[in-house]
Amino acid sequence: MIINILKTLPWYFVGLAVFLVPSVLLIASLLAPLDVESFFSNQFFADKFMDLETILNDEQDPANATADFNLMFAWLNIYLLITSIAISLSWAIGSHFLNIDEPGKAKFFGITWTIISGILVGSLLIVNYTIFSWSNFFMAQQDITVRDMNTMVLISTIYYSLMYWLSCILGTARQARSAVLLANKLPARNFL
Amino acid sequence: MIGRGENINFIKEKLKKNQKLQDAIAENPDTYKFTMITSNVISENLNINKKVKDKDLINISSQSEGYKFKYKDNLPIYEFITSKNNFELKFNNSDFIVPGSNGVAKYKIEEHLWSLRGACKKNDKWGKSKRENLVEPVITDETLTLKFFEDTKLKWGYRWFMLANVYTARNGSSTQDEFKDWDLTDSDAANHMQSDPKLFKTLNLMNIIEMIDDVANEEFKPTLVASVALNFELEK
């Protein structure tokens, strides 16, 4: 069992890294001061989603508002990243413990995967709306319109769901006979 | 009666003290009406004699955290921390409107709003907001209520400073309502005479009152009723 898990984990990390690296670079650039050059433009998301009109209407400094927005967006990505990694890693390891080696258990494997995927999407939405609406951690949540908030929620949920999906597809218990999901048809199957 | 407020009130007091007149009024109250028509119905600015009190801010408890009320150069300042989005200040009309006058039909509020993002630090710069229609005056026979931020959503996490200067914008016409019973139009005159009246109505009284009101309104100038300031931290 442990050997199977250890065989799977590198592939899990390969799948994870595809989305993890851009995410970490984005977080680093968002946490950097505004005048520092970074891999991503640290004003891009603020320019795209921040409602500058209300800020200027109150004669507030847009630079301060942008810094607050970046901080909020960085922490949002950190929490989403932690959530995605925690759930995908749990699946990558936990799937080995499912009793799926018997004939006809593929359905059981698929149902569990679907439930875990649903929990992930639900968790991502909860994290998003906690940061953007329900909590009082970040004042910058008031500097985006409801429409832009929902757009950001949608984009981030899709992005981190893809991170989960790819890492799970590559890192799932593909040695199991009943695991006849897409994972078993990938070329990497031959290396396990 | 037409004239300056203090002179008219002097005469009104004299009439009140006239026992013969008061006895006659007691016998039949409908035979006496008093009104004062003046271009300025404001008896005094509420700030000068510090008539704006802490209890006038009716939906913020004076026991709440961070609550302070003080006058600075005759300007009453309410300071508080709140999560409420709107506030009400209520004044008694009797504190500033000349008794028996036409009253005020409309107020104009001169609004100034500043905000400070985040915690208040020494070198932070206050921003002057461009928002409008922040205060809605509600007029009743007894009170003037100023409703702050009814249609405006202020951002939490900010400190806000609101200064409202309340001016009269148009005098009322309560005299016309008061004397409507005594008015007699040309067309009703014949009927009235035939009804064997004990009290004679006045022909075209409303026209006369309207003309006098017009004269008073021509002389009308906006008068500052009160200035109030709210200095508050808005929480979520």
C-alpha cells in the first residue's frame, strides 16, 4: 500500500505543479510592494476588477486601495491553494485505501470521487465568499462590484478545480484493478 | 398680524394676558385665531444657545462604545463607533420656529462628507467625498428629523466625518389652512348671508392671506437653522 502511494505521489505533484507554479508566482507578486517589478503585473487584477470610481468619489488614494486589493487577492489564493492541496492530497493518498479491487467496485470508486470533487468545489466557493463577502477581514471587498466578485469567484473556482482534477487524475490509485476511470487510460499507467 | 417676530410675539403676549379677551375666547374658542406672517420664521439658530443635545441623535445610544458628544466653537459633534448604516437627528420645531408662524415647508441641507480609510493615524489624509443627497429632512407639525445616509451605502472600516448645515428653503403656508374656515368666496357670499350666520366670514380672506404670504416670501432669505457634525467609525 505504502509503495503504491509513494509511486503515485510524484505523478500527483507533477499534476499539481502545472497550476501550483503560476499560482505561487501570482501570490508572490501580489504580496510584493506595488513599485517592485514582478513576474506578473501586480496591478493587473486590481485594474481589471477594482471599482475605481467609488474610491475616487471618496477622494481616497487609489494606490492604497490597490495595495489592499492585492493583499486580499493574495490571501484568497493562499486559502484556495491550501484547500485544493489538502483535498487533492487526501484523495491521492486516501483513494488507495478504498476497497476497489473487487469486480464491480468501479462505481463505488467513481461515486467517492464525485463526492470529494463536490466537497472541493463547495469548499472553494465557501473560501471565496468568506473573503469577498461574509467576513470583515479585508476592506477591499467593498471596492469590487458584485458582478466582478462573481466573475472572480467563477475564475478562481475553475482554476483551483482544474488543479485538483489534474493532480488527482495523475495521482490517483491507478494500480487498482477497478479503477477504470480516465486515469487508467493515461500513458503514465504503464510506468506504475 | 404682520411684522417682525419679536414685536408680534410681544403683542401676542399682551393678548394672552388680556383677561376680557381670554374669557371671550374661552366661551367660544372658534372666534379667535392667531397667526404671524413673516419672511423669517426661524426664531433662533440652534447652535448659538447650544440647543442641539446628545439625545437628539435618536438611534445611537450614548452608552455605546466610543460615544462622545461635545461642542467645538458652537458646533455640536457626535462621535461614535457603529455598525448601523443610517442615523436620525430629531429637533423640536418649537425650539427654533416662531410660534404661530407659517412654519417651514422645505429645508436645504448643505452637506460635507470626508472619509479616512482604515485606522486613524496622524498623517493620514482625509478625502472629501463627492457623494450627494446624504441627508433627507422629514418635516412634521412638531418635529424636524434629519435622516442621514438613507440612500447611501457607506463603506465599513472607514472613519467618516459628516457636516450638515440646515437652512430653510421655503416658508410654509399653515396660516392658509388655519384661516380656511373664515374665508368666503364671491360665489358663496349670497348663500352665507341667507344662512343667518352668527359669525361673519371674511370675503376673499384666502386671497388676502396669499397676497401677504407672497410679500413675505419675496423677502425670504434662507436662514441657517443648525449645523451638526457626525464623526464616526463604521464597522461591518
